[in-house]
Amino acid sequence: MDSDKLESLIKDQKFFGWGLTSTRSPPWIGTSKNKTYYGFQIIKDELLKKIESNKFYLSQFYNSPEIKDAAKHLNELDYRHYVVYYSSLLAFENTQSRNIVECGVCDGLTIFFAMNKYKQDVNFKAYLYDSWDEILEKDLTIKEKTKTGGEYKYLNINSTKKNLLDFENNTIFNKGYIPDVFHSSENPTTIS
């Protein structure tokens, strides 16, 4: 790509984050705002308040040397979280099951958006699966062994439980490595 085209792309970009660049306005900017956007924004604002008051701890942000500004990084994840929220909205409106699942939960950041949509039904259940521990060496490629080492060893299931305390009656935490954890966990019989 020549420098003029690159310069034009940078000038026209409306969103940049998590490796995604768009010259189109995302749903939360400009005239495209709708009820889906407003639902997403309410949840994001609630999350930001929780982070600011230390009621939601993002260990993956604070344990990453690449992330210097947690709030800025969270904004860079807007597309990801918007898609999770929108997908949850569609699933909630179009399925009878009220069981949701996340594998690789970390601190609960992503599932927070889905759970906030599902809380409309007080009987929903979120089945969460994670090792809440470092990646097993046997599961790493040779390249990953030199790059990642003990990545994720800082994760703590109790921190995630605290982050998702508002949903404690709806959440089943399944600690262990996939796929083995599926054999020893409480699993849903249906998924939304």
C-alpha cells in the first residue's frame, strides 16, 4: 500500500482497536445509534464504573506489558464487546434456553456483556470454563513455549467470582483444562 493510501485510511478511520480498523462508523458513533447501541452503552458504562471503583479487576490488563492504559484498551475492545452483546440479544430473543457458556473466561470481561443481557430472565445460567491457571506446557507449540512461558498464571477464580458477584446465583464456575473439565463439571443440557 502506498503512503498516500495509508495516510488517507488513517485520516478516514472511524474505529481502531484489537487489530480492527474501520472507515465506517461503528454502531455507537453517529446517526446509527439504536436500542441495541443504548443497551450496550448502559452495560459498558456500568462496567467502567465498576472498574473505576475497584469492583471489577482486569488482571489481564494489569499483567500485560503492552497495555499502558486500561481504559483506552477497554475502548479498543468495543467492537468485540458490541458483537458479544448483540449476539446475546439475538440468542435471548430467538431461543428458549437460558443457558449461556463461555470457555476461556479470564476475569469475566466478555461474559459480563452477555450476562447483563440475560439477567432479564432471573433463572438464566452462565456456565463458565477456565483453568484460571497458566497454560500447560504440553499444550504449547515450540514457538509459544519461548514466547508465552507462564502466561495466565496470574489468573484467579476468586477474582473472577468477585467481578461477577452480581450474578452469583446464576453462575456455575468450572475450573479446569478443556476438554478434561467437561467430564467433571456441571454442564448445561441446552444452550441459548
